[in-house]
Amino acid sequence: MNKKFDKSYRIISNKEICTDYFELKVKAPAAAGYCYPGQFFMISIPGVFLRRPVSIYDVKKDTVSFLYKITGKGTKILSEIKSETIQLLGPLGNGYDLPPNTASSSLKSEKKSPGFSPVIIAGGTGIASVHFLAAKLKTRGTLYYGARSKKDLLCLNKFRKIGWKIIVSTEDGSKGHKGYITNILPENLKSGDTLFACGPMPMLKKILQIAKEKNIRGFASLEEIMACGVGNCQGCAVKIKGQNKMTCKDGSIFKIEDIDF
Amino acid sequence: MKTDLSINFAGIKFKNPVFTASGTFGYGYEIADLIPLKKLGGIVTKTITLQPRSGNPQPRIAEVEGGLLNTIGLQNIGVKAFVEEPLEKLSKIGVPVIVSVAGAVAEEYTETVQILSMQKGISVVELNLSCPNLKKKIICHDLSLMQNIIKSVKKVSRVPVIAKLSPLVTDISELALTAQNAGADGITLTNTYPAMAIDVKNFKPRLSTVKGGMSGACVKPMSIRCVYDAYQRIKIPIIGCGGIMTGGDAVEFILAGAAAVSVGSASLVSPENLIKIIDEIESILKYKNIKSIKEIIGIVKNT
């Protein structure tokens, strides 16, 4: 556990899966065995100064995949990368602190945990890190997934295939509930649920508020601009229980009740 | 023929001239599993202050062309916590430790250095007189305050004292000379460059404090100029700092007059760069058939 590598890996594929969204697959035999849901890698992109933090989307044997959206110069260059190899630093971050006996054998133990009711809440590309989480959890649960419009909804089939209940919302109403996913959470969440949330800051703030009101426990994956990804630059500090913590090293997963927004 | 990379800086021997730069190396063990730390020439710590500081709000980092802006705001655990745990771990690496110190007034610097002076495992103190990210003005812009700090720290420090200066001055060689005359045993040139960037998507500054310090490859030629100018005027040795990404960059600084270099942004991009830079310096010297790095310090002159 908690081993990280700074290595060059072979790119297996780097394909557009729908408009502006790409899946990068690399053969990373050194690192694949150490990847845990909620962790990320810093990806070197030629032509931009800093590496980019990208969540682990999936791990299959010695292959690690990333899902990213073109949002600026770095991700644009990444989507057009022609080289055969790519330099990655990782896996980084603490990953989701899963309750005992909830994850498949590669994570913790085999037995199912009674009463564990996972609820994943994803916004936008936040779906990537929770997809890897859902794939590793033994217990099936419910995915609440909000995106801008129908064309921004990803991985629905993958969640369906592994038996998750899916509830979606889109801001333009082109699929599912119209509006933000957080609008429909209060009536649906139960006090015994365990939340796993990954998405934009306003969404996480709203989830924190709902979780507090309904006394529901859970975890949120935070995102800040990072320079190093390992805790050296202290650029990604966040307030956790009144203390400065590094999103990259102490997080990026924090207990929802500990986050001071 | 074995190439000699060792240097003598202010009376302290370093096995090679490549140091980390303050504020880019945490407390020294975040990357211990990625690179052999004992290969480094020296370790400059995160800047330490008398009291803990929580630093500036988010966002603290903005990438620019060829570098980055930061406004960390000297977040640190304070000198008392520093000497309890990180210092002990750092001193076990087996590389000289240079502790970076900052404060608002002379008394804060001296009190911090007094506490450090009671500890083992510190080779040098570097006074950060040039942080651009605090509400007050940059210390070395107030010459009498800077002189006062250097003089009073020199009285209490058991180890050599280096002054880290800001590049944002009209004549860097005058500033370097002032630091030397106040008693500094060496200087570091330079700290980050005060800079700013605006997001045109929302018309807002990209850093919470609006302005920050710029570092990275984009500042290198300006810092080399600072080292060159200062070297012509002062006798105390210089640590060159600013945008060193390769061994070639480091050699440029040394040719301009630096006795050692510190590497910051390049190690944030990839910790391995620290080791590559050391190896590349050695290759360059071998290629040029030079026995010792000391032979090329400041040999580039205006002819």
C-alpha cells in the first residue's frame, strides 16, 4: 500500500469516447497493483509546465485508465498526444477509506459487510474516480449522477452492468431530472447510507449541508489546483477540522463531516 | 578521471552544488521513496517562522507559460514543532540542512534562529528576506530593516547565515553588497518574481492574493543576470536560483558566478529532476575536461 512510482509507461490507447471526453489507457505494471479507488496520478504533458492530476478511472490487471475532459491547453495536448509513452507519477492520495469488508478481495477481505449501503454522488467528470470505486465495492448501491446535458453523461452502461441503481439529472433537462443532482438528494437519502461524493465544489458544499441535516456519514473527493501532487509545494491546502491539510497528500478523500467549507 | 563536484560554501563542505529550494521540498521526506535524497548536495527547508502560519487562501497556484505563480503565504508549522520532528528526520538523511527562516521584524528572525541554534543537525541558516506573498512589503526593499535583521541574526547564529534576496530591485549588486556589508556569509539569488495573472473566463485574478511569485523555466535568464551582476561586486558566495530545469541550466548559473544552485519548480514537476541535474553537471564537466566544478565559478566575464 501507498507505494508511488514516477515512470514512463506505454500508451495502449487514448480515444475520444464521446465529444470532448477521452479515455487514456496505459500499461503500468509497476503501479497497477497499488491503485486504490479515489487515488490519482500526476500526468506529464509536453508543452505545459506542470503535470496534471487525473483520477484513476479503472484498473484491469496491469492496465490503468483515466477519463478526462478537454478543459484547457493541457488536456487538449493530452488528447492529441502522439508519443508511444507517457510519464506518470502515482498512485497518489489517500483513496476512499472504505468500511471493513466492503471491498473485493484485491482491496480488503472477502465477506460482505451487513448494513452497508453505498450511495455514490457524482458530478461531471467526478464520475471517473467513483466508477473505479463502484467496480471495487462488493455491495451494490445507488448512483446519483448530475451532468450538464445528456451528452455529458458517461459510464451509465458500466454502472448498470455491475448492478447499480442509477438516478440522473441534467441541467438542461435532456435526460433524467432537470436541474442539479443535489436537488433530489434530500428526499432520497437515508440515515444509514454511506455517501461517496466526487464533483465540483458547489455540489460538494450542498452535499455536505444535506449530510449534516440528515446526519449521514460519507466521504468527498476534493479538487484543488496542484503543482507537485506529493505535498511539497503546499499549493492545494484545504481546511479540515480547522487545520490546513494538503488535498494531494492528506486527501484527496476526506470525511464529509470534517471538511470546513 | 573523477570529476570533483564538491564545493565549499561559507566554510561548509557540500558534496555537490545542487540544493533544493525553500518551499518546494516540504519538510524533506515527502519524496523519500522516489529519489535517493542522500545524493543531494544540500537541503533547503520550507521557510520556518516563530509562530505557525496557516498561509493564504485558495487558489494558491496558477500555471503560466514556462512556469507557475504561487501564493502559499509561508504556511508552516512554526519553529517549535519543526525542531521536534521534521528537523530530526531531515538531519538523518546525511545531507547538510539549510533552514530557511522568515519573520516580520528583526526580533522574530533572531528568536527563531536562537531556537534553531540550540539544535544539532543544522549547517546553515537562510534568511528569507524576499517573500512576495505577505501583506507587508518585501523585507529587502527596506534596506535598514534588512541590515538590522542580518546583523542581529549573525549575533545569535552558530552557523553561517545566507540572505535570500528579491530580484525586484533597481540594482541587485547594490542590494547584494548591502547584505554582505551587514555580515551575511552568502546570498541566494533570487526568490520568485512578483507577478500576476488574470482568468479571462471570469475576469478574476488567478491567485487569491491577486499577485504572487513567479518561478520556473521562464525566469531563468533574469536570475542568471542577477547572479552575474552581484558576482562582480561581492566576495561572499552565491546560491543561484530560478528556473533551473537541467544540468546545463545549473552550469549557466555557476559560470555566471554561483557557487551552488537551488532547484525548486523543476522538482515540483518531477522530483527526479534533482538527481538528473547532478548527473548532467558531471557529464558537462567531463565533456569539457574540467576536473573540479570550483574551476568554473564565475569565469564568464565581460571581455
